[in-house]
Amino acid sequence: QVPLVESGGGLVEAGGSLRLSCAASGRFLSSYAMGWFRQASGKEREFVAAISWSGGDTHYADSVKGRFTISRDHAKNTVYLQMNNLKAEDTAVYYCAAAPYYGYDPKTYFYWGTGTQVTVSS
């Protein structure tokens, strides 16, 4: 099991911004496509954003398109999720995950972090 560690969550007012980070040891992340998912209380886990292993392709859920940006830094072995113009409905636990193939289906992601809480106050 390769540990993925998320950080950067917290409490922010509506309209504010946060940047989440997902780090792994060694060069693990450089071999995988990466995704961000979220799970609000009482709801199923949902796709947020994904990035190909090269970083050249990205995909977003309609609910975050234009507000969130996924990126990766191979030198730092880290993936980021920049979240702007946050809304109360973005409140959830956010998870990063690694997959051999780029996509939005959580079933294709083999490795998962333990999550970081994002709370947006309205």
C-alpha cells in the first residue's frame, strides 16, 4: 500500500479559496494518473477532477468547472487542487487517488489517501 497524504483542507468562507495537496513518497505519483474525489456527509463519493500522468489532460466535474484547477508537479511528486470561489455545497472530505488510467470512475483508482476536510461557511 502506497500512502497518499492530502493536506490543505480547512474552514473557509463562501467565495474564498483553498489549495489542496496530495503527496506520495518516492516517485510513485509519476507513473499514475491522479484524481480528486469528495464525499459530503450522507452522500456518495463523487468525482471532482482528474489529471493524466503527463499532466497534459485534465477533466472536471461540471459542478466545479471554471472554479477548480488540478495540476501536478513531478519534481515534487505532488498533485494539487486549487479551489476558488468556494460554495457551501463544496463542503466535503476530499480524497486524492491514483490510477493506471486517466478517468473519472472511482473503481479504476487503486490507491487512495485518507482525506482532508473542506468546510465552506455561507
